[in-house]
Amino acid sequence: MSIRLRLTLWYVGVLTAILIVFSAVVYTFLSFSLLDEVDRTLRDRATQVGAGIVAQNDPLTVLRTGLIDLPELDVFSTPALYIQVIRGDGSVARRSQNLGNQRLPLDTDLLAVNLNGQPAIKTIVLESGVRLRMVSVPISVGERVVGAVQVGQPLTNVDAVLQRVLVLLMGGTIVTVIVAGGVGFLMSWLALRPIDRITQTAGRIAHAQDLSRRLPVPKTDDEVGRLVSTFNAMLERLDRLFQAQQRLGADVSHELRTPLTTIRGNVDLLRRGAADDPVERAVALDAIEGEVDRMSRLVADLLLLAQAEAGIKLEKQPVELDTLILQVYRQAQLMSATRFPTGERVAIHLGHEDQAIIEGDPDRLKQLLLNLIDNALKYTPPGGHVTISLYHDQDWVRVSVEDTGVGIPPDVLPHIFDRFYRAQREGRKGVGLGLSIARWIAEAHGGNLTVESQVGKGTTFTLWLPTATE
Ligand code: ADP
């Protein structure tokens, strides 16, 4: 069952229940009030007639002769009000003229109550179906009940009024429920229409497998608007993940293809006779070894990124950063010497150096810094400088690697931490994983890796690490 129908049914159901209870209360209250009004008139008349009889008769005479002098009843009656006086045995002693030859029905219950000296009131249903309200008040002489005054009124008018009110209440309830049901359904249809549109668009996106599509955001900032925004944000994220996955596959195969081609070429060369010439053989084997190294590095980097994604935690221990920086510095000098075997080199310096102990994984931190230095050496021409510094502030320990190299253009800067991103494609200097791994290592230590750069002047990478707590 659709939400629309369910909402409407609930709404109509609750409304119907409320209207029925309301109608029942109104109807009951009205019928009690009308009957009470009739009863009061009947009781007044009976009391008046009774008082007249008592005033007109001497009790002693009545007791002695058994005869009662009765007043003229028509003075008290109206066309719709019947009065009769009965004797103790139920026979009629006098009746108002509007009764003609008839009498008010003899009711044994009423008579029995009267003979006990109590007034009584009752609704009697006549043979014609008309309801008759009747009051019967005893006439007592001394202790003895000698008869009763009975006043009756047909409830025809009261019943007609009640009937009309009942029709009105029922009709009103039915009409209201129908109208409210229609309006309720229309309103829930209008309110839920945007959801239908979302479902359709989402269906189209799923069908076309096009994650770049977005749902139109409604102008209203309501529940549906928020749902659409959340849905779009989810699509955005899925789209990015999906593209990243596709790119990763393409990049990895691309990166592997080049070294494989080089290896195959050199193996062919060796087969075709290069193996016999010691110089050619050494060149070919060097090339093969270089490419194998490159592939090993790529695979190791990919493995590390996969572990990072799987959420594998680092093995942390207290690390003396100043000592670690010294080791990195020495290795950096070796790297510079290897990279620039002849002529001018890039000079490596130790800048500011505080003492600092942090909680971390020394191997990964060393890998991070060597990555930064490797980049600095790659992008700094001979004669330039690379400076490593360590600052210990109150909350943070900062390690900066500053070079005087080519710098990074501002439009490139936001992308350098992306996987497989390389600004300088030519020269095949790297695979573009170094900085994304470096940033992951920094974040896994609760820190960060930031960069500042000026084209032509140089670049500074800063590693931020939280100081160790006790
Ligand atoms: P790569 O393997 O290409 O070095 P990285 O992730 O380490 O990959 O770096 C991504 C890109 O950032 C590089 O291709 C380069 O364009 C830029 N880059 C990184 N470090 C420096 C630097 N010190 N100076 C200039 N550009 C840099």
C-alpha cells in the first residue's frame, strides 16, 4: 500500500472517529435536555392538580364517605398535555376533555410506586408506536393513598427534533469524511510528488549507469530538499570513488606497461647477441634491473596504499625525531651524490633543529621524509639547496623540507596529493604515488602534510605531528 493511501486512510479514520464521538455526545446531550424539559412541565402540572384536589377536599369527609371532589382538569391541560385522575384501583375518576373517550394507559409499575406514596415517571410506547411520557403523582389523604394524578405528553415533537438532528449529524459526518479524504489524498499526493521525481531520476541514473547525473534540488529547504542534497552528495562521492577506481586500474596498467616493454626489449637484445658483448650486456642488464626496481617500488607503494585503505594501523613507539632527522639527512646526502655523480650537486642542509620525541612509526616517517627529499632533488636543478628543519612548538612538531627548485604552479598545487598525479609527465621521474602515501602516513600519525610553493623560487613541504602526551 502506498504511503499516500496509508496517510489518507489514517487521516480519514481518525477524523471519522472524532466526528462519531462528537455526534454521539451532541445527540445524547440534546435528547436528555429535551426530555428533562418535558419532565419538568409534566411534574409541574401534576403537582398543581394534586394541590388543587387537596385544597378542595376535607380529609375527614373523604375518609368517611370515600368521595373526592375533583377540579376541572381542562384548566390545566393544553392540546398536547393529557391529564387524568385515577382511583386507587386504577379506574379513571376524571380526565381532561382532549382525551375524549380514551384514557392514559394504565401502567401497573407506575400504580405500584404511587400506592407506596411515591411519584413516578416513565416513557410508555403506545400501540401506534408513539412514545408517551407520563408522570403519576399519588393523592394522599392522611396516610392513605386514594388515587393519583397522571399527566402525559406524546414525545412526537421531541422525537422529530432528535430525528432531524440525527440526520444532520450523520449527513455532516459522511460529507465531511468524503471531502476530508479527497483533500487529504490530494495534499499527500502533492507533498510526496517530489519523492516520485527523485525515484524516477534515481532509476534513470541506475539504469544508464551514469553517476555524473544529479537530481534537481528543489528551492524549498524542507525534508525533501535535504533528501535530494544528501542523495546528490552520495552520488558525488560514489562518482569520485568510481572514477578513482577506474583511474587506478588504467594508471597501474600504464605504469607497468612501460617497464615491461623495456625489459622485453633488453631481453630481445641479449638474445640477439648483446649477451656476448660485455659492455652491451652490462647496459641491458642495468636497464632491466632499473625497471625491475621501479616495478618493485610501484608494487610496494600500491600495497601500502591498499593497507592504508583497509585501515591497517601503524606500529607506534616513542621516536626521537632529531635523531631520525639526522639519519635522513645523511641518506639525503648520499641520494644527492648518486643523483648528481659529476659536476654540481644539490646541497643538503640541516636547518633549525629542536629536540622532539613523538609517538610514531620510525620506518614510515623516514619513508615520508625521504619521499619529500627525493622529490626536492628531482625538481631542483644542480646548484640548488634542500634544507631540512625540525621545530618543536607547544602542541605540534614541524618538520620542513625546503627546496630552491622549480616550484609548483598554483593550479597544480591542489592535485599533487592525488594518486598517480604527476605535473611533469615527461622524463618519467616518478609514478605519482609518493605524496599521497606521504600524506597518508602523516594523517595516520594524527598529523598533516602541507605545502607552500612559488614557481621559480622553490617549494616547502611541512609535516605536522602532534607532540607525544604522557
Ligand atoms: P612523483 O612520483 O611524480 O614525484 P609525487 O606524488 O611524489 O609523485 O608528486 C606529485 C607531483 O607533485 C609531482 O609530479 C610534481 O609535479 C609535484 N611535486 C612534488 N614535489 C615537488 C617539489 N619539491 N617541487 C616541485 N614539484 C613537486
